[in-house]
Amino acid sequence: MICTTIQHHNLEEILGILENGLPAIGMAEIRLDRCPLDENEIETLFSASDTPLVATCRVAGDGSGTWEEAEVKLLAAIRAGASFADLEIEAPKETGKKIRRACSEYGTTMIRSCHFFEGVPSVEEMMTMVERCSRFGGEIVKIAAMAGNEEDVRRVMSLYDRCEKGHLVAFAMGEAGRESRIDCLAAGAPFTYAALSEEEAAAPGQWSCTKMHDRIFRDRKILSGENPVKINASKSFAQRAIIAASLASGQSRLGGYTPCGDNEAALEVARNLGAEVRVEGSDVLIEGIGRDGVPAYSEKNLFVGESGLLTRLMIPLVAAIGKGIVTIEGRGTLLNRPLKGASDIMSQFGTVLRPLGEDARAGVVKVPLSVQGPLLPGKVDISGKDGSQLISGLLMALPLLPVDSVIHVHDPKSIPYMFITLDVLRKFGIRIGSEMEGGEDFMETQDWALCTGITFKIKGGQKYSAASFDIEGDWSSAANFMVAGALFGKTVLSGMDTASLQADISIMDILMDAGASISQLEDEVADSCPEGGSECSGSEDVPGGQAPRGCQISHTGLITVQRAPLKAFDTDLNNCPDLFPIVALLAAWCTGTSTIAGFKRLSSKESDRGKAILEMLEKMGVRAGAEDDVMFVEGESLESRILGGRLLKGGEYTSSHDHRMAMALTVASLGADSPVIIDDRDCVAKSFPDFFEKWEQAND
């Protein structure tokens, strides 16, 4: 990335420069020793900007002032949200300790820097400084030395042969070292330094940011973020809510609805159950079938489209409310996806699943299949290793039975989706108790990845009541736009709830772990208030600043994701496997080797998604592989790929008729050396029919 040094400007001028600086200013170094900013202005600057900022206050070398002044200014910037803080290695030890502690507390990356203004020393002397800077807190080490000739430059650049990529910024100052300020990016530096203009160069040989940007990127597309994108409704929430509304007594309103293949299939299922469904703009109005007590289903067939979730929700439900044997039918990729573990789980509730057609002879349970009830209540221990969807169906069906039930789930996967189900059920008046269990680490962190079991206590004889609420935006879809912004410029999304239970909100943590810049202009709105909601119209009206007990608060607003130096990351997607394609692509642009757990869960998605991802990356020229449950991806920065001629390979690619793969391939096209041609783009209709329209909007 290009880090533009800003000096000799006041607060208003700096904010204007940052607001209008894209694409040339990807990140900026604020020379606090040269900008006339007091502590309050420093706080305003570093808290107001979406651009990743480096706080620098030099004392040694070309700096001015005292270490005491530098310490005060750097701490103010760190507390306000500086992405990086640069402290010279000459700083007193106590100052270094204070800055290091503050960086750790506030999540700021610490840079330790060493400048050789009198000339280029020996490689051994420079390596000693690299090691010293690392030892005293430098997550990134900066080495700059004044070069007089090409041999001086070669000595500086040789440091990259001895250091891990992504952790060293080394270049030569002076006219002789001018090219090294670009060459360092190809060698693995996370960023390099440029000036606002040649007249404002902070050191000899520094490029202007505009000239450097043009030299590196030429005519490559950089996302500006000028057009905020509103993401489609979450189909995880929508499908659950549609089915719950169809079981309820009275008319429910589901706002914010956006059509897609799976959601439309859920509406057809609702109609097939006997519910009256009307779509008015973005509102869905559903008159449920629960008006006469326990809902009943008398048909012999149920069509679920191509939705695996809908299939698994309806298996327990038709066993509970159906009359006799019900055949579940579908289409497309669903017909090739085994329902792993479904037969064993349902048999414990007295329900028999039988595959039909050719699958009957093979003994593999797939759609089409017959469901023979009844669904019996009881106390059952089941495995969650094959996912959460069938368990969600049981959570929706068992409250309708006259007797209480208890489900203990061991080895749970996709845990957040079970709690999405509980959240939707709560809105429709269904109450289910839950207790999570795990070891000491889980008890301390409450990290879902460390949960070893969940017990659900389900009271029988409950009834669904009509509800009215808006469906939140879909984090699975948003992830594609967020990664695009993190890789290729800037994107802005609207309407996403950062308090969501959706598992794919994990993309926020993954991007932050990778080093991307994320900010939110938040709008807090109360939802589902048990006391009527009037006191929740705004957070200021809530007594004591808190919502009433049981009231959920939605956190929505504009989310901005912007490029920053990206580094390798480690993540576990067992609870959010739908993120795998776009997270694997993200890893291809993060310097180093990233690891992504949850690979085994991908074989029975719309495609053999794990195989499809590896084939995509291999064809694009990215080194990747999988061992047991973990995929590894070797990545490098966008600038390194451009300068080294290692952009992703364009050409003809298959989506494997998988909507997630089609969206990830579209994002990849921005970093390819030629157009990426996708054989089946229409498959995005399963979850996001207007994806390409929104994509063009984000690219304008």
C-alpha cells in the first residue's frame, strides 16, 4: 500500500485531504511533530477518519520537540483509534513501554523505526537494528537509510532476504534510492511512503502519492465507496420467519423482505401448508394456519425448491403436523446433496425417512424422500456434527407437541444458526430454554467454537402467535462486498445489524484480524420490546440508557470497509461454512500463509465446495491445499502481485452452480490479469438475485 506522509497542515486541511484522497491515498502517516495539532485535534482526527492512519512524532533524526511531547501526542492518537503508531528505536525505554502497552490495549499496530541519515551501514548493523526493533515491540519494523549509489540500495533491499514478509518496511532514501520505495512492495513490504506532492516530500527521493499510484496501478479499478450498497435480507432469518408465521394464529408482517430462490420456495411452502400469503412491496403478510389450535397439514406432497435449510426445517414439522406419509420434493443441486445424519436423528423421535427413486436402492437419504410420522416427544441425545438445520427444524416442531422434550446436542456445529432459530421463535411467542457447556476456556470466553454441547429444554403445548418485525440484512452476502473493499479500495454498506446472531457476522472479526480498516456510523434501534416498544424508539428514551429486560437492540448504520496492509490470519469457519469461498479468496491477498478450519463441512453444500475452492485457487495461480479439516492459502499483497506479475489468472471458470462460488469469482475478477468468465452466473438467484446489479453499483 501507499502510505502518504502529511505534514505542515492543520486539522481542517488534513480532514479534507483524507476525504478526497482516494485512490492515491490508501493510508496516511500524520507527522504529529510537524502538524499544528493539539491533543483535542489529534483525538478528532484519529477518531473521525476511515482511512488507516499512522501516528508518527519524530524526535531523533529529522524530528523536533521532546520525547515527553512525542509520548503525549502518540498516546492521544492511539486512544483515539490510530491504526499504527510509529516510535523511533532511540526513544527512552519508559516511553517505549507506555506506547507498547497502549498499542496492545487499543488494538494499534506498533511500528519501531530506525533511520540512517548519514549513509547505509553494513547489512549486519541493519539486521541488528531490525532484531532490536522487533524485540522492543515492533510488529512492523521500518528501516530507512540514505543511499549514495546502487550498492547502498542493494544492501538495504537485501534485508528482505533475511526477514519474514509483511513485517519489514525497508527502503533507501535519496535519489539513488527512489526506485527502492516501489521495489520494497514487490519484496514483501506491507506499505511504502509517498508525499502529498513533490514539494512536500518528507525525505529526499520520495515520490508524490499520485505519481506512485499511477506507476503501480496504472488503470486498474479501485473501488471508491461513493455509492452505499443495501444488502438483501437474510434468507436464514427470512425462511425461518416465513415458516413460523405460517404456523401462527393471526396475520404476521415481515418487513424488509427481498425475493430470492430460497425465500420464494419458503413462501410456496407456506401457501402449501394452507397459509394466506401476500407480498406488498418489501412487506410479506402471512395469515397463519394456527387459528384453530395446533396447525395441521393434510397434503401428501411438499415442494421445497433447492433449499437445504427448508428441507431440514420441514422434515420434523410435517412429521408433527402432517397426516400419514408426506413426500418432500425438490430440484437442482438439492437432489445431489445427502441429508447426513437425518435418518438417525429422526428415528429417535419415532419418525421414519425413506429415500425414493434411485436413492432408495442406494440407501442414501436425499430429496425426494418420504417422511412418516408421528414426531414423538422425549429426552434425546443427538450429534450436531452434520450441522444445525435439522436441529432447528426440531426446535420449531417440538413445542407443538402436548408433552415436554429435552434435546442434548453433542459436538455442535453452526451453533449461531440454532440461536437464530430461538430468536425467531421468541418473536412468535415460543419459548425454549438453552444451556451451553464446555471446558474452562469456554466458561471464560463464551466462544462458540469451544462449546462441546447444548441442552434445549422445550415445553410442549405452545402456540405460535402472529408477529411483526423487519428481517435483517444478510451477512453472508455482505461478506463479498466487504472483502472487495478490503482488497481493492473501499465499500460502504447500509442496513447491516452489528448485533446480529448470524454466524457470518464473523467476517467482521476475520477482516480485522487480517488488518482491514472497518468503521461504522451506528444507528441504534430497539426491536421486539416486551413492554410495547414505545420507550425504545431511541436509546436516549430508555430509562438509565438500557432497554427493558428481554428487548433486543439492533445496531444498524453505514459500515465502511477500506484497504489497509493485510496480513495472514487463522480462523475457524465450522460455525459459518458459507464464508469459506470469499474468505479463501481474501487469504490469497494477505501476506503470509493463512489457515482456515472447517474444510470438512464443505462437501455437501450446493457443490463439493471445498474441492471447487481449491480448483479455483489453483487455476488462478494461488498456492493452497487442505489437510484434514484445515485449508491453507499462501497470499501476497495486491501491490506485490502487480509488481511481480502475479495477478490472479483470468479466463473461464465454473461456479459449480454454487451461488457462493459465483459471488467469490466476481470479487476475484478485480484482481485478475484478464476477465474472469463465469459459466453460470444465474445461480446467484438462490440467495441474491440482484447481486450483479448491486456489484455494478459498488463499482461505479
